[in-house]
Amino acid sequence: MRALLLPVKLRANAKQRLAPLLPPDDRQALMTAMITDGFAAARAAAAPERIYVVTADPGIAATAETFGWTVLLETEQTSESASVDAASRICATHGITALLRLPLDLPVVSGADIDAVFAPDADVVIVPSRDGTGTNAILRRPPTLFPSHFGPDSLGKHKAEAARAGAKLILLENVGIGMDVDDAADLRALLAHAPQGATGAWLAARPALVQALLAG
């Protein structure tokens, strides 16, 4: 059974690397917009047979439940790797054989992008980050094939884990999944994609920010 796992951090702690550019309220609003767009993409995807959301955010949990998704509510968040691995173990007990972890700071991701990650015949499928060092999406068959190492150089660490497990690995380039937003350079790159949806509306409401990014 194929499933999608969406980890969602507490929005108050989101996007700290954008602090020099955006006040806390704007960062939280951006994260909310990207979550909205990510949820829309998840709903449009055809490949996942189940969708799980792991979060400590009651509001996010309530929204996910309205879509009929399975919520794994956390009492604390120590790291994304810990959250994903704990959720992966639960998913495995539910009969999930292929689990795609997808973050929710991908403002131009689509349902077709998500489906594309499930398509390759491989034990592990990774979509690298735009800079080629991070792991923007990772699919594992089975979900507990090896532990997660999100953070600096996560791509190299996940490739090493796949090799140790003797797993067939495919690196998949995907523009929609590769375009994440962590810092000002990412926001500048995002403008070239002319994002729609909630993130596009967030940018449209901040013309001064857009001008500053274009001038930067």
C-alpha cells in the first residue's frame, strides 16, 4: 500500500532563516500559505492510497482530519527526523509498503509531482533540493528501510544509508518538489515560478517585498 507522509512543524518555529527579511507574523503567514498549497497538491495526487500528517499543531490536525487523512498527533517535536521515523514505524504497522515523506514548504508542488515519485521501480527514490545537497522528498520501500537524517548534507547521508541497506536508489529531478523556501535566495528563485494559490496570494499582498527581492 502506498502512502504519503506530511510532517508539519509548529508554525511559530517555522522559517527561522527568513528572520532577517520577515517578521514573525509574516513568516507564519508564509508557512500557512505553503501548507495550504501543499495540502491541495496532496489532495490532487492519485498515487497515494493513504495520507498521514504528523504534527503537534492542533489546527493543522483538525484541517487534515476534515480531508479524511490519518493524523499522528505529537506531544513534542524534537526533530523532523525523529518525527518522520516514528511516523514511519506506525505506517509500517498499518500495512504501508511504500511511504513518501514530503515537506510542506514546496509552494509550486503539484499532485502530478507527487505521483511521479511513486512511479520508479526502486527501493528508495529521492528528490534532491535545488542546491543538490538536501533531501526534498524521500520514498522508502519499506517505510523503515533506514533512519532519516534531515538537515545539512541530508542527501549524502541518505545515499550512504541506502548503500548500507543494499537498496536500489533513484535520484529524481523534479522542479515542483525541488523548489523549497528556506531563505531569501529561495524566495527570489520562487518569483521565477510565478506561484499561484495561497503562496502566490501571500506574495501579491507584499509588493514591497517582491520589489526588494527583484532588486537584490
